[in-house]
Amino acid sequence: MIEPSSINKKEFSLALKGYNRKEVRDFLETVTSSYKKLWIENQKLTEKVKILQEKLKVYQLKDKDIDNLISIARENANKIVEEGQEKADFIIKQAEIKANRIVEEGKKKFEQIKKEVDKLCSQKKNLITRLKNLLDSQMEILKFYEEETPSSSNNRKTTSFFSLSPLPSSDEFKKIVFEDE
């Protein structure tokens, strides 16, 4: 590349019918001045390009770092999502196990209550049957005493109705009512 000073210092040989020296010298000065400006601007631009290339390298390194960070962040996000899903699955499984246990306990309690209700119904049925039997026997006794003729009642000692009836005592009544239990 030609430097601006070498343009201005250039000497040409003289020839017959050559160019006007002053015009050539003026033209060379104009060219040198323009070339010098271009030369300086080129130097500045070359420096700028170097600086920008250095910055570009820094930005490229930062870009690689950013890409790496993005990759790491994605991996971490995926891990977090996977761990969260695993935890959620575990919690759901535990809840299902607990719910199944509660349902089973409920079924057992239901069966126990059902058995107790059946037992109470059976006891009620037995009690009603015994009471009916007791009442039937008492009705039979009442009928017997009602049908008795007045002459036969004169032969008997005077006694109250309750002393003649075969009513059970409270202990005997409990034994009759609850003996199947």
C-alpha cells in the first residue's frame, strides 16, 4: 500500500513535450491530500474493526456462556419438573393408600354395625315373641279365671288375682327375655 508521503515525493523524469510541472505538482498535492484523508480514515476504521472484532469475540464467548446457562437452566427446569412430578405421584399414591385404608376401615365398621343391627333386630324379634308368649299365657290364665263358675270360686280361699297368676319375678322375666343372648 502506498503511503501519502510517497505520492507527494514522487519525481517524474522530464520529457519533450511533457506535462506542465506546476499542474502535475498541484494535482499530486490534491491527490496526496485526499489520499491522506482516506489513509487516516482507513487507519481509524481498521482500529475500529479490531476493537469491534475483540468485542465480537467477547460477545461470542458471552453468547456461548449464555447458551450454556440456558442449557443448564433447561436441564434444571426439567429436573425440577420431574422431581415435582415424582413428588406429586408419591403424594397421590400415599393419598390413594390412605383413602383405601379409610374405605376398608369404613367397610369393617359398616359390617360391625350391620352385625350389631342384625343382632339387635334378632333380640327384638325374640323379645317380641317372648312377650307375646307371656301375654298369651297370661291371657289364658285370665280366661281360665273368667270362665270359672261362681260355685267353684266359693270353694277356694279368697285370694287376689295377682297371687294366683303365674307372673314371673323381674329376674325370671329378664331370664325369659334375654336367655338367647
